[in-house]
Amino acid sequence: MQPAAGSRIIAMGHYQPARVLTNDDLAQMVETNDQWIRDRVGIVTRRIADTETVADMAAAAADKALANSGLTAGDIDLVVVATCSSVDRSPNVACRVAAKLGINAPAAYDINTACSGYSYALATADHAIRAGSARNAIVIGAEKLSDFTDWTDRSTCILFGDAAGAAVVTAVGEGEQPGVGPVLWGSVPERSDAVRIEGWRPYIQQEGQQVFRWATTALAPLALEAIKRAGYEPGDIKALVCHQANARIIEGIAKRLNLPDAIVAKDIVESGNTSAASTPLALSKLIERREVPSGSPVLLFGFGGGLTYAGQVVRCP
């Protein structure tokens, strides 16, 4: 394979389990209520997987993206999965997705930077295509956070859901402009304990106020730098797809970025926080509903456990 000038997303897909868990359902489990949850985090419902595994959801989303792309399983030579919630250490989720979809002998790896994972995964696929190590990739964010949720802890159990989102990414042709912009990524290691899934029988734990303050003060300048690196101005951006952590965080970032013509994705209302799945899930829905015109620049920005962050501008397929 030859190196390419860059890559672009040509199709997306997503998957969510059938079971809906409402705020009223949670009020039967812990001391909380619908209005309090809406006011604090903006969530109304979330989806919970019963029998589906992380690999099952990842494969379902990838299969949909592949069907939308016009490519076949035989065209794919790289599978990347962003997840922090796979129970199995080996085989990795990417290999299981490849097996389920009949993709033969791809490079296949998982990546874990928690909630920023999808932007990390997309960047590594873009880099592989630019280097000539791959031509066509499937990049997936998939999480089953219900496996790691303490359903007796009212501060965290209201937040999380299960889902997967996927994109088919391919090399651009000669003379074609890249559709995946340069990544801006990084971490805050000294605050790495702010969001935790630790030990052999772990539950998600987080320092909510610490994460909220960091997200609402530190991230907007980084997101602006991602826009700048891609050669755009804020006014060029047509959609903002942040990690769906908290509606107030999303609104705060959007306000500080001052994107006058951008749709702001708020899939958190119906899906909750799905960690690495949240940005591809929200973007796939925007595309499916035709809310963002093809070719429009979209800012993806993930942040969370680690504390890690990553973002890039992509052109809407």
C-alpha cells in the first residue's frame, strides 16, 4: 500500500440496545427523581444491554457503517475499537468484530483512553492510512458501562448507558483534500484518579465536581486549537459533537467556543453517558437525520477518564 495524503469518513452507523431505562425507573432503585436528574445532567433516558456484549454492539454498529459505505468486508484492512468496558482481556474486541463481520486478516487493536477514546482511535487510523499501513479502516467506539455501574450509588448510576458507534474511514484520492483533520490530544496525569474503574470487581467512581470544573474551564481553548490546526475558523464549523458527559458541560463548552452556525449534539438526553461510544453515536444520528450537510466541517471533541482529551475536525460524509 502507498502512503496517502490523508483520510476521510465515508459512512457511519450506530447501535443501541432495546431496553430503555428512564429516570422514573431509577427513582425506584435509588433516592432520586426525574426533575433532579434532568436539572443536574440533562439525561432523560439511557439504553441498557442485557445479553449484548461490547463486541456484539461494536459489530452491529460496524456492520451498519459498512453497509452504508458501499465497501465490503474484503476491503477493510484495519479495525480499531475504542472501549474501556470490555470484560475480556483477550481476544480483543477488534478481533471479535472482524470475525463477526468476516473481515479477513486485518490489523486489529483496541484503544483505551475512556471517554476521549473515539477521537484517539480515529487519529490512529488516520495516521496508519497516511503512513501507507492501511487503506480502509473501521473505527468503532463501544461501551457496556452497565457492567461497571453501582446501581446503589445515586451519584453515578443515573449517568451511564450502553451503545456503539462506528465509521468507515478510507484514504483520500490524489488531489483530494483530507476529511479528517489533525488531532489535538493530551492528558492531565496528575488528575488521573478523577474518573476510575479499578480492580478486579470494579465500579465506576468519579470526582464529579473536579471533572465538571476542568471540563468547563480548560477544554474550550483546546477545542479551538483543534479547529485552528484543521485550517478552519469557529464560524466555519457546522456541528459540535462533544463527549456526551453532561448537558451543562456541553452547553458551557459550546458557549465558550462561540460557533454561530453550529448544531450542538445533545444525544445525552436520550442516551446518557456512553463514554467512547458517545461521539460516534451522536454524529451517526445527526447524519442519519440529515441535520448536517455532506462535506460540512464537524468538530469532534472527547474528554474524560485519564484525564484525557482529544479532538479533530472531520468533514461530514
